[in-house]
Amino acid sequence: GGLTSSSREVIRPILHRLKTLYIYNTNYEGGVCDRNFFSTGSTPGGYVDLLVGEASKRWGKKVYILAADYNYGQISAKWIHKAAKENGGSVVGEEFFPLDVNQFGPTISKIQAAKPDFVMNVFVGPAHGSFYGQWAAAGMNKRIPMVSTTFGAAGEVVSMPTEMSNGIMTAGSYYEDLDTPENKAWLAKFQKRNGTKYGYLTDVPPKDWYGWKLWAAAVQEAGSIDREKVIRAMEAGLKIDGPGGPIKVDPTTHHCYMDMNLAEATNGRFKILKSFPNIAPTNTGGQCDLMARPDTNVMYEPKI
């Protein structure tokens, strides 16, 4: 499974060449336009726009970006620049970190000097998780708000002390604490099968479930596992329901419309702040149109 964007972009060309359908179930930086590829994960038009918009209203319009130094972090930072500008704000600093970096003292000093209204992190992996403790030890979690595109994906809201995690704002299409009958029924089945010592579920595990269910529904609709027939069934605007609400395939991009939520880490859980139904997948300027141009095999990036 290609969890990270870097691994996806190694896998995707191979599966495209071998004519093997690829369903990718992770939130990512958006932009892949490939008829062989479908995504159930949310894209920056959902999570980045919602986070930057809400943070700008709450705290101010100056943002400092911290991001992983590979394609996910680099391209996500471009989306943050774009969202900040659209909200009348600016980026007052940004830094990119290799995945093995775990010391952030100089960075915290730079943030103190830049005086942003909020910090937005696009951290990935356990080494980057060290930042939160160092940030709290410097007392910065009481002074400058933090939003994140990734916090919680590995159960940090449970494993991390609440004095480090409380108040961090995230955006996602799924949180365990969604108070809906569909989620309660799904979560009960998940816990019956897997127990309750898994940490805390955010987008990735349910999106794997959505990916399988989407493929199964397309196979049923097509009456076949033939790749072309399954693709055409998905392109018909296939829709399925699940614990995070309905998702529907957008034929032009092969990504999905989905419900999104803003949430805040609160005492080892996520408190849902606001919910937004039927958010469209990112497709800035209508660049991707696989119905009109099915031979497209490009990854578009935002222009800033």
C-alpha cells in the first residue's frame, strides 16, 4: 500500500503501465489526473482551505508553515500559500524537514521572532512528533495556536499527553467522535472485530474500507472485474455511504465528493467543531478532465 505520497508516485506509473487499477485511500496533496487512478482521500480544497479559513477568522492572517521535506510537504505548502492569499493573509515563514529530523529548537526561535498568528504543520512520521513536546516545553502552545493537516493520523491524540495536544485543530472526513448512527454502527463492528486498543481512528482506516466498498460496488454495477468496465462504472458517479458520510466519485477527476469536519484535540479525543457536507475534490482551474481527456497522466501542482 502506498501510504505516503512519495511511495504512491513510485507505484502509480508502474500500475498505469501494467493496466492495473489503483485506488488510493489516503488524504494527500491533490493533483493526480490519471484515468487508471481513483482517490477516496480528501485533498487540499477540503482540509487546507477549511483549516486556513477557520484559523484566519479566529486568530489572524499570518501563518508559519512547517512541513515534511518530500512531495507531500512541499506541494501542501504551496496550497497553504494559495489559501492564505485567498483569505487575505500571508506566509511569514516556512521550513521543510527530512523525515528523520527530531530537534526543533532553532525553528521554535525563528517562529518566536516571526510572530505568526498561527502555525500550520504538515509533519509526517514519529521523528517529527518530537516537535510537539519541544513546542509545549517552550510554552509556545499557550501563545501561538497550532493547526495541522496530519496530526492524529497515527493516534497521537491518545498517545500524547493532553498538555501537549489540547487545542491543536485539524480537518478530516472521519473522526471516531462523529455523532451519527452510521458511524456508531460501523465503529461497533470495527471494535468487535479488532478490539479497542488501536488508538484513535481518523481518516486512513475508514478510507481503506471506503476504497474496498467502492471497488465492490463498481464490480457489482459492471457485472465484471474487468478494469475498463469497473472504471466506467465508477465514472458514472458511483456513490456509497459509510461512517464518515456518503462519498461520490467525480468523473472528471476520479476523486470523491465527501463530508469534511473541523476538529480540535481535547483531552485525548477530537471535539468536532464544524461539519461541511459534500466538499468537492480539488481541481483548481478545472485542469483535470478525464472525461474530455482520458489519456491524461499528469500530477498538477498549484501555481503561487
